[in-house]
Amino acid sequence: MSKIKSLTQLATRRQVLLTGLAALTLTGATKALASQTLKTTTNHSKPAKKSSSRRVVMLDPGHGGIDTGAIGHNGSKEKHVVLAIAKNVRSILRRNGIEAKLTRSSDEFIPLYDRVEIAHQHGADLFMSIHADGFTSPSAAGASVFALSNRGASSAMAKYLSDKENAADDVAGSRVKNKDHYLQQVLFDLVQTDTIKNSLTLGSHILKQIKPVHKLHSRHTEQAAFVVLKSPSIPSVLVETSFITNPGEEKLLGTTAFRQKIAHAIASGIISYFNWFDNQKAHTKR
């Protein structure tokens, strides 16, 4: 009897140990799964859920760090100019109750893929990359707004600028370039098609606000395959505030007054877009 009792106690202790081990294993697996970021078909994480009802705008000052961007005739660097403009836009939006964030707040290099990923991690409602690009001819002037295209560039200039911007990661070598390579083959589903449509509308609102204060290079939202605009779910545009390679516009970009003026126009365009979006949403519910 004592032998049977001993065996029973041993079996019971074994079950307890196995149960405990299974629980620990399950807990570890659950934590591992929880730590993994859910991915979309483009390998970007799904936009995070926001902790408040406030709109979140991700402002992306182009270039930075080892990537200077375009350089003007007098030595002005695009990376510095656009950071100053983006900070102005952020301040204006925050004063209007919109939570605006920057992909970079200092002179640092951020790969193109990571810029979009930052917007997803913050649950952004809108993504805007801000630039002051250059062209082969110093006569090129004016502001432009670009949305993503899945059918090729809408103009020769759009193709030139998108190729130039997409090469920004070249300075970081093959490791970063390989990370972004899949973006060139992304498949566009219905969600992204709708996102592009909203991006085009956003572009039109921004152009409407810029027109009274600065020359437009193009009166319509252009389209091209910019890597930083390839979020499948966040309306995204790239704003060329001016051509820094144009001597007159380089001088303008160097002034506080113009940077504030163009920032106000961009911020007003964003606010106008959100008002339009809310009206559309209200109209659909009726």
C-alpha cells in the first residue's frame, strides 16, 4: 500500500511540474507573439491605435545627416531649410488642436522606409514629406505637391524628382537600400487605391493655400512612385516648397518670413483637408 501511495504522490508531483512548465511556456510564447509587430502586405507595421481622438499628422523633413539633399548656388542645404519649415508647420498645427510630430527633429539621417514606419507607429492620420529640391536648370521655380502613383509618373519633372528622392538612401549603402527594395514591387489593393485618392484631395487643398502666397510649379497634384508615400493606409503627400537651386528661391528659403508664410499655407491646407474629410464622413452617414 505504501508503495502505491508513493507512486501516486510521485505522479501528482510530476503533473504539477508539467502543468507549471506548460504554463511558463505558454506565457513565454504569448509574450513573444505580443512583442512581434503585425505587418501589412508591404511589410510596414499596421498603424498603431491612438490613445486620444486628436488628429495626428506626421511631418517628414526630407534628407538629414549625411544626406544633405539639394544644395543651392550660395551653399544653402535642403536638409536645414526643410527642418525649419517643418517645425513651423508643427507649431501652427498644434495651436489648432492637431498633434503634429516630426520624423526627425535634428540633423540626422533616417532611411526612407523608416520614415513611413514612424508614421505607422504613431498612428498618424496623415503623412507629409517636406522638401526644397533642386533641378538641373536654375530657372526651375515654384512649389509642387506630389501623391503616389501606381501607373507611372504624371510628368517628366515628377519622374525626375521621384528618382532623385528615392536615391536618398544610396548614401547609407546596400544594407538600407536592400531594406527598401521590396517597396518597388508593392501590390496596390483597394485600401491603397482609396488612400491615393485621399492623398490627391489633400494635395489639392495644400496647393489652394499655397497659390496666394507663392508661385506654383504645377497647379495640380502630380504623381510619381515616391518611396516615402507608399503607406497603404495613410494619406501621404510630398511638398516641394521651392527649388533651392533657383537663386531667387534659395534667397527666399533663407528668410524667416518666407518659411513662416509657406508653413502657414501648408498647415492651412492640412486643416482644410480635415474639415473636408469630416464633412464627407458626416454626409455619408445621412
